[in-house]
Amino acid sequence: MKDLYHVVEVDLRHQAIPTEIMSYTIVLDKDLNLSILELAAILDLESKSEDHKYTNTFKSLLDEKNTQELVKQLTEVQQYFATKFARKSFEPTINLYLHIANLLENEKLGLLSSLVKNIDPASVPVTIPSDLIILALTNVFSSLPNTSTVRYDALLAIVNLILKENISGLISNIAKNIDEYLSTIENISTEQKTQIISLIFKQYKLEDEEKAVAYIQSLINEKSYKLDSETLISVFATILSSTILYNIASLESSFPATENDTLVKLLKLYLTGDYATFCSNKSEFQNASFASQINFSNLESSFQSLAALNFLVTVENANISYNTISESTKIPVDEIEIKLITLISQGFIAGKLSQSTSSVNVNSVNFSAPVLTSKPELINWASLSGSLTSWRQNVNNLQSVIDNLISKRGKRVNAPNVIMAFHQQKLEAKEAREKKAQESAESATPANA
């Protein structure tokens, strides 16, 4: 196909929807008539038309300058691109078509809107591989004005296809730019925004759950997106089911938007790490409408870790036995060690475990109890204990000196022994120098003087 028209390759990482795996083909230096005739030749070739059906049809319409019928025919042939074309012909043809649409400026949005539908696997049974469909949709997206609602259609089709095929490595780029995309497109509803954000999150969490949660937190906290209850329930269910301990304090204002009082109650318990209350109300949570979305085994484990953390930040001793933690938190003693490992591995505490003594030596804690809402400077309990002990000894020594001075008020107080010894040495040295000088003077005097 490359002998039919000139193409150049551009790295898609620099396009509006960057990808890591594909290139972007652009058709150059072709006027409208020649471009349409090239498209007709490709259609004849792909359909094996011996009578040059499409070439004759389009040539006739161009000669007659019948723009209305020309646009109609250009719209009708879209149905063959993703269903009848060979793989090697698909991408070049799509980009030739984009070039034609750009030249037909007044018809561009209508042509590209129908093109998105005709190459979207959600609308038609395509035979072209998913990566080429995504590339084509990306090219459509990039060729449209930033304000066009067709960009939303193309973007939604891309995200749906990524999710359907579980294609990894692409969704993070879309997530990173989604606010910019949505903020420039005109006339899209809150429901449409929520729909695509929800789909992005669903795929993103499969690839990198922690980054997916950070993505949602950013949209809610920094961009002030108001997500619907269904999306929020999905987000919070992901957080509660995770083996990662999340700080959800910044999302607390969004709890009521779930429109589920039982979930709000559970989220507030998670926020404070209230394991005891969670246990007493566990059956209520397990029978709630959202229960099927939550891994309660992981959730209970998280509550235990949070309970252990909340206990550790309240104790003064650096070395704490597993039994002590178990008695205070009601966590089975044989599960304490794994909870401590979780806290250490996720950076909530720094310390060393001793299996021989079944205890933990806590060097530092980086969250305040009982809620995980702030990150003060690390508190090094071992260092702090040593400093306080030294300071207390110094205070006691000073107090002894003061008491001694008070008891000897009005009395002559001898200088410390070290000072008296120093002065005695100085006096003896002086006397020795004077004696030596006198002896020298006497030896220098003549005998007959």
C-alpha cells in the first residue's frame, strides 16, 4: 500500500494519547480529488472489484462536484474498514481517510463521528486486531479539535477496548491526562465524565492498584470531581479489600456521596482503625448491599494491623512483647508477627522483630494514633529514651550541686580538689624558678667581690 501515497512515521508517545508500542501514520501532500481516488483504489483492491466500482463512482461524483452524495458515499464505505480490510491495509487507509476528512472541513465532525462507531468493536464485529483499532481511534482523537464531543466518543471507545482486552501499559497515560481531556471537551455531562473515570479506574487497578487509588484521590481532592455513588462504592470497596493500608482521611468528605450509611460507618471505622467495633458489627457489614465487592478476609487483616499500629504509638517502652499487643488489641497472638511485618514493610513503623523473645523493638512510628491523618517526623523511641535518661541524670547532678551550695550558705567553701591541686602546682613551680634564679646569680658573682 505504501506505493499509493506518501507516509511518515511519528512516535505516538508525543501524541495526545501517548502509547509505548505504536507509530502514527500521516498522509501528506495530497489534494482532495487525488486522496479520494486513492481511497477508491484501495477499496477496489480490498474488495477485489474487477470493474473498478469505487474508482468509477467517486470519479463521477468528483467530476459532478456532487459534495452531498460524495460525503454519503464516504460515510457508507467506513463499514468495510474494520470488517473487510486486511491488517496491513487498515491503518494507512484510516489515516488517508482522516486526511480526506480534514480537507472536507465542513463535513469533518460528521465523518469522524460515524468513523468512530464503524471501527469501535463495541458497535461492530471487527476483524482487525485490537492494537490497530486503538491506534486508529487514537489518530481520530488527535485529529479532532480539543472541544469536540467526538473526542469523548473516541476516548471512551479506546478505554472500553483496553478494558475488554485487558491491554496493559496504556491506561496510565490516559489517566494522567484525563482531566485535561475532559476539561476542554464541550457539552459533556457529569454522568459521561463519571463513566469514563470509572472505566479507567477499573482497568488501572488491575495493573497498579496503588496508583489507581492515587489517581482517584487526585481527581477528588485536587480536581474536585464529584463521582456518582456506584463509582465511589467501587473505589472504596477496592481500598477496603486491599492488602495495602490506605490513608483515606482526605476522602472522608466523599463518604456520604456513596449514599450508603452502612458503608460510611465501615469507612469511618477503617479511618480510625477501630478493630473492636468492626468485630462487633461484622455481621451487619457482611449482609450489606456492597458486601459482595469486599474481601472481608483482607479487610479484617487490615483492621488488625491498624489496631496494632494504634497501640504501638501509645506505649512508652521501645520493646514490646507479642502477648502485650495481643492482650491490648484482642488480636490472636499467633497473628501478631504478620501484622508487625505488614506495618514495617509498608513503612508505618521501623523496628526489629525477635522470634526468640516474641517481641518487637520499635525504633520509630510515623503515624499518629488513633487516626492515620498526619505524618509527623519519625519518633525514634530508643534515641528519645536515651536522651531523656541522660537529661534526667544531668538534672539530678545539678540539683545536688545546688543543694550543696544551699547547705553551705554563709560558710567558706573550699575550692574543688582539682583546682587546689592546680594552684599548689603553680606555687611549687614558682618557688623552684625563684630558687634556680638565685643560685644562678650567686654562681655568677666573683669570689673576691
